[in-house]
Amino acid sequence: MARRGLAGDVAIIGAAVLIAAGVLVAVATPSAKVQAFANELTGGDDPPAVPLPGPPPRSSTAAPTPTTAVQAQLTVQTDATGRVVGMLPRTPLPSTGGSSPLAAAQSHLADIAQVWQVDPDTLRVADVRPVPFGTVVRYQQTIGGVPVFGGQIVQALAKDGSLVSAVGKTARARSGGFPADTSRTVQAAGQKAVTATADAKKLSAKDLSVQSTDQYWWDPTLGGTTGAAVAKPVYVVHIRGSRADQQWSMVVGANRTDVVQSWSETREASNRDVCDARRRLVSGSLASVRCGTAFPLVRTERSGSTAGDVGSVFKFFGDAQNFYARFTGLDLTTLIGADYGDGTGKAIRGTVRVCLVGERCPFLNAFWDGEQMAFGEGVTTEDITGHELTHGVTQHTSGLQGGQADALNEGMSDVFGKFIGITAGDPNDAGANRWSIGAGSAIGVIRDMRNPQRFQQPDRVNGPFWVTDNPDPHANDGVVNKAAFLITDGATFNGRTVRGLGVTKAVQVWFGVENLLTPRSTFQDLGNALAVSCQANLTAGVAGITQDDCAQVADAVAATQLDQAPQ
Ligand SMILES: [Zn+2]
């Protein structure tokens, strides 16, 4: 069984110790260690770090679970800091709550809490989503009722409710708390975020507005950043500029109002509505590009133009919709469609031939603005449209955001954009262009998934062109792309020979990943999620995935060095 190097250090821990009832857990309790570590690293004016409460001790009189015998072993995966990032039982752990996904997930919660050493009462259900291998149930960690940003544990359940795997990570200690004077500090955080964004983007602060301010606990190490593994209170401020492609999230400390991290929220979408801006110059605000209100519908499911960009976008929307429905059972319109009250209901919407103030016209780009698609001119290829719509899917599933997770977000969009193009039989996604992004568009080929180095992108973690501190998420996503190419088509790369699984199986492995990642997942988490997804699909018998297929996935992970911590 190839489970080598899934996520850094891999420890095999006897499940009889961890899971069988009646025995108090023998995993090192983090309290003392975490406390010392946190004190060492925080210092300054920060309040001392306080370990978060662990799970309640197991009663020695509790009845043993009926399956102790088969729970002989499970793999607990930890990252470089010793944080638990996954558990993979040798055989799925049966549900004691029946096959209803939520009840089954709740029945596994106590075991998971023991492995992660987290109080199960601080985990709340965030999402229950059917997938081809069964169901994923996503839990959000909270401290005092406030969510920990990226603190999530995702259960991969087979159709009978048994636990195939759980992945994710949680904060283990906190420092300080939220100020009592909430309205004043929220206002100060918003002000700070506006000023910092204006400075960084060279924009006027008066053109920026605060859309929302949400309370979170923020542990930088959850996203793969080095530093103290301590959650601190922050406000995540969502800022908008005057254009729909100007959206940022700023993480601002709740006490010192320093900017902790920031990222762009704009991502370059049945029921399909397409509008034609005919190169009319617009400000680019969300309202100014809305298809159905700012611009009249020129193509709907019932009627309209089939020519030019309008016709292609309409077809590509349909191909994306069909792809997700056929391979994953996902209804794209329900998941990411928008209803603007124009009588067509919830629809995947796109406005083509948009020209934006301050940009050249024709506009040679496309973006997902969180509600709908905006396209320039001639950029509407199958893979680019699939890329943009997948940003909408990611927004509603893993929620990848910021830092390494941003590059993973771009990678997932490239991967699914390409799968959509290939399965639709698009000529720009075939032959020599099978793995190139953008072929046939006005901007030409911009990335090569088979050979990322051709466009100065890394093809392995820490390899050539790997960037450690790079604000452009389209750089390191080359590693994600290379891994997808290897898993689908196979090749000899970096000392490993991978036999490709073919598109049908590869889609299932990657769709599992899309649902298993968490908002602050790292490249190592991706490597782990690939293995877990393959295992979950194997267990469920999806697409005929075999043990040997999962060994190929493990080899692809090793070849792209997704099992290494980024340096
Ligand atoms: Zn993108």
C-alpha cells in the first residue's frame, strides 16, 4: 500500500489506542508543549497563548465500538509542525449513527476529536455535500463561537456512512480576545484595510468601500506560514473598488489593527444567460457588468444569437454545466448561478465584449466577479471559461483563499477548465493543445500543464521557478497542473514513472480533492488530499479506480514533490 510521504511525517498509530473505547488516548496531549512553544514565539505585548481545550477523556466504562478488531491500524498524518492534517483508517470505520450522512458524521466526531485533540463541541457542521464516492461533511472549528479561519476538518464518508478518511487542520492555542468595544474596533479595522489597499494598489481611498467585516481567529501556520502556531483575533475585511474585478480581503488584527495578510478576491459560471456589451465602456462595478440588468439578454435557453463570442460563451457554459453534472452530479446553475430578477431566474451569467475604464479596448481578459462572468473579446475558449466557472465552484466548496491556497485555487481552475475542454472534445484542447491553456484565444497560450517550465512556472514544489513569496497565484499553480497531467496521461518525471489513469478516473480523484481541501490548504495538503480522494473513490468503487491507480497517484505526488514542505 503506497502511503509513503503523504504529508511530511507520517506516523502509524495503533487505532486500538486512539479509537477503541475504554482506553484513554495515548497521543501526546498538546497542552504543555503548545504552551511552551507559543510563549517562546509570541512575546512582545501579546497576551500569553492559551491551549485550546482538548476532547473529553474517554470513560473507562464506555462500551467498546463493535469494530475494534478491524480498527487495528490507522494512519495519522501530521505536517512539519506536528499538527495533525489527516487520518486514514486501514479500513473504513463503520457509522454508529446509520447511513444518513449528518448522523454518520456526528457518530465519527468523537474519534476524530481524539485524533486532532480538539473539543468536539467547538466543531460545527459547515457543509454536507454529496460526491460520487459518498458524502463530504465539512466541520468548522470555533473558539468562543467565533470561527477559526481555515480551521476545518472534512470527513470523507462512504455511501453507508463509514468514515473513509478525515482531513483538515485546527488551531491548537489562542492568544487574547476580541475588544469589548466592537463597533469602534470594526470601524478602525475597516479604515486600516482601506488605507492599506489604497497604498498597495495605488488607488484613491475614496474609490474603495468596505463591503463586510467578519470576526475570525487567525493562526498563520494553518496556511503554511512559519511563525507561532497561535490563533489571534482578527477582522477579515472585504474591500471593493469601483470595478467588479477590484475585490480584496484584508486580514486586520483586532487589537493592533495591523494588516496580517491580504489577497485578491477577483477570479478571472443549466440556466445560461449571455449579454453583449458591444464594447460599451463601463466602470466595471458589479452592477455595471450585470447580464440581465446592465445589459439586455441576447442569448437565453429559449432564444437568441448563436454568433461570435455570445454563441461560444453560451456553448461553453453548457459544456461546463454538462461536465459537472455528468461526472460529479453537481448542478452548476444551482451552485453558482445568480438571479437578477429579470425573469430568467437563477442562471449562469456572462457578459461578453466588456470594455473597462482604464483598460485597453477590446479587453483581453475574463474574470469571475463572485456573481457572474465578464469577458473581453475573443478570449472565450472552452478551457478559459471552464477555468473561470470553476472559481465559482471552489468558492462554494473548499473556499481556497490567500497564500499557498490562492495558487491551489488557480490550479484547480486550470485542471477543471482543461477537463471540461477535453471531455467536450474541443479542438483547442486536443492534440498538441491538450494541455495548453488559452489556445485559440486572442491572448494565445498562457500556460502549459504538461511542461509548466515553458512559461516559467515550477513543475515541482521547491523546483526551478518555485517562488516562495509571490503575490501572483498563477506561478506556483504549475505544480498543480503538472500533477494533473501526470495523473491523467502519465509520464516519466523526476525519477518516477507514472501510468496515467485516463480522464474519467482522474476527474474523480481531482473532484474529491476539490471537496476535501480547506480554505487555507497548502501544497502538502493537496498531496495528502490526492491520496485520500483516490482512497475514498477506490473504497466506493467509483469509475473503477484500483489500488494500483492510487499507487500511481502517490507516485505523481512524489514526482511533483507535493509531499515536501515548500521552502
Ligand atoms: Zn483564475
